[in-house]
Amino acid sequence: MVAVSGIYGRELAGGVCNSSLPASPGQTPGGVGRYLDIIANVSFEAKIALHKLGDDLNSALLPTCQDRAWFVTGECANGHRFAKELVCGKEFCPVCGEDGSTAHNRRFARWLPKIQHFESLGYFVFTIPEAQRAKYKTKKALADLGHQVQELLKSWGYLRGLRRWHFFGDYAGLIGGREVNLGELRISYLKAFNRLIETFAKMNGFDLVLNPNKATIFWRNPGGQHSSVIARLVADFAKTYGLHLKPYSSIKPNPHLNSLVGGECGPYIPPRVLATIKLEYAGLVYGIPVKELGESHPIDVKYRYRLSPGKMVHALKYVTRATFRDYTWDLDMAMELRGFRNMVVWGRGEWGDEPAWSLGDLGGKARAAVEDLDIRAIESIVAGVCPVCGEALTWGEALPIGLLDMVDKQSLGAGYYSLGDLPPPPVQPADVKFRLYALELAHRLEVRQSVARAEAEARAEAGEYQGWWSGLLDTD
Ligand SMILES: [Zn+2]
Ligand SMILES: [Zn+2]
């Protein structure tokens, strides 16, 4: 996505709306962190390989959702039952990092009801100049700058909004052998790029990505007997399409803060106002008074706006996507960002009005993005409240996802499910009920396994018999 700097619209009626409301602590993301201990099971070889980097790294970076999956069930006092898949949510997790993953959909679903309050959507991107980036690699530095930007926007009348950091720029291609973000690429040579990736993968290459904004290909030579062939192939491609060529290891963080705000002041921002916002932001990034800023303090703030619900939905999908797709891009930062609260909503008390538009207003791609989501139910479950009756939900222990496959359920989207209701309770403590349910599931699993075993045995016998029979026929 290419962002445009500045919008040259009409003047705001009455200049800039201003207000001084108390700061909002924003919202906290759902707490799946405690389940990560349970999920923290890593392949032995991978552990050995990274052992020299320390145990901390092992437990922090390796557990992903690639080959294990868990869920928990929850229920209210009235026997309404729900399930949620547990995901690690790490941006570099091969599962959670994907566009449209459960983790991505969850972030999207969490913010969608907020966006629905906006008649129009203002979308700011606050970038950090390269020379200043080293300062913004810690949770504290990023959280502080994020908060300062939020206060800056509030001082300009944006009383409510949402903010989220992207840690890296837009990369599309092959990362660790996985295809990433190719669907988002808007380049004339996409077909040729796809062919290059295909060939590269066939020669056992793993890392080759394009950053269209920088017109640069980053890649790692897989070595081996094809080493020089592949080097020439990639170099030729870059030359043909006028791209720079750089080693994959030179990919560096490029944090930029996405801020989505309502159009309370109108979607248009006069250039004079945008210029002042930029100056004030530059003061924050460089940590010096605005009047001391000069030529040597470049700054870039992009602003654009969205008028239709469909375009707002697309912007939200984009903002909530993962950008830190490979932890080797910056190992220290990957470690540092553990537990970073990156989805921040501001303006408590400012969100009480009626939604400005409904999901039914959406068409085309935007409709497809929300079709499978029961936003109201998800919002309620995330808040720990039964969407049917409003009672508190109590969650059980983590169970292997295979068990969920065999339960009657209705998908609510983003990895949330509604399960069949329990009959009104004989009064039992919650943990007893949970254990009974787990037993029931385990029993179903046993039944299913024994059926499968019997079928397999029958098949094996039939196969052997057939083999023996055809063996007889072949011997003459
Ligand atoms: Zn994951
Ligand atoms: Zn209920």
C-alpha cells in the first residue's frame, strides 16, 4: 500500500477542534499468555540448534502454532458453552503471522466495532527517520512515543482513536520457505516475480523478499551447486525491473505508528495543520523543542482518509496485519517485544454513540472479510461475558484441538465457537463440570480411535489377503 503525504482539502470549519480530556488508559488485549507455557513444546533439533543462544530465547521465540494447537472451553452459570482456539499471536509465527490467520482476524474483529463509530476514517502513519531508529527498539521507547502521539492527536481534537505499531516495512516473497504477502503485491512484474520465487524455491532457496516501497530485493543465496546460477538469475531479475539487490540479512526494523481516528474534525486536514502536526511529532522523535528543528531534522507523517465503510474495513485489515515476519530480522527486538501491548484504543467515554454504519452496508471484498465473524459475540467473549445471557464466562484448561473437531459447534469466526448448551445445571462446581466435559470429550476420542483402529486392521487384512492372492497369480 502506498500512502500519500498530506491531503489538500478544504479548510476545517472553525479551524481545528480542540479539547483537553483526561488521558485514557486504552484497552488491554486478551490474555492468552498464560497458556503459552502449555504450548511451549519445541522440536528437539530446533532446541539444540538454538541452545547456544540461551534458554530464554528457546522459550520466547520458538513455541509457535505451527504443529500444535490447543483450545479452551468456557461456560456461564446458565450452561451456555463456548470454545476459543489458543494462538501464540507472535508476528513471526508461521501460522499467526499470515494475513487472515486467527490471530490477525482476532485483532481485526476486536477493532471493527470501534471503526463502525467513524463516519469517515483518518489514517495517520508516523514514521521514524532512519538515523533515529536505534532509539526506538525497546518496548518502553515505542510505548512512550505511541502515547505521546496519541496525546498530540488528542490536542488536535481527535478525542478517540486506535494505534498500532508496524515494526517492519512491507515485504512480500519467500521467508523461511513460506510465501508471504504475495496477494498484496501491486506490481506490474508480479508474474515474473512469482516465477522467480518458484525457481528459487526449487533450488532450495528459503529467503527472497521484495520491498516494493524501497524497490529492493533482499535475498539469501542457498549455496550448493546452484549457487552461481541462482545468483545470476536473481541479479538479472533485479536489473530487468530496476530493483536494488541486497542481502536478506540487511533487513532492518522500520517502526511506524498507524493511527486510526474518527472524522470528528472532518476527514480533510488543511496542509497548514498537517505541517504543524508533523513539526510537533518531529519534536517528539528528536526529543528537542519544535523551534530548534531545522533542515537536519527530516520527518515524515503520512495522512490519508477513507470515506466508505468498505475502504475503512480494508484499512483496518491492513493496520492489524503482522509485519515482523521473521525473528532473525532482529533477534534482540523480537525478544524485547514479548508481551508488548500493541493494540491501543484511546478516548474512554468517547465511544458511547451509535455506530455510524453497519456490517450490512458492506459489499464485495470488505463483506467477505466480515462475513464469517459474529462481531457482537466475539466482542462479548473477549470481554469474558456470555453473549447469550450476559453472565461471566469461566474458562477451563487447554485441550488438544483434535477434541474440538469432534464436538458439535458453530463457528463465530476468528477461532471462537459456540458449543451446544448444557442442560440447566444440577448444581456443580465449575471445575467438576469442566472435568466431566473433558472426560466426555476424551471418551469420544477413544471411541473414535478404536473405530479407526478396527477399520485400519480390516483394511490391512484385506490388503494382505489381496497381496497374497495376486502374488499367487504372478508366479506362473
Ligand atoms: Zn502462533
Ligand atoms: Zn450464558
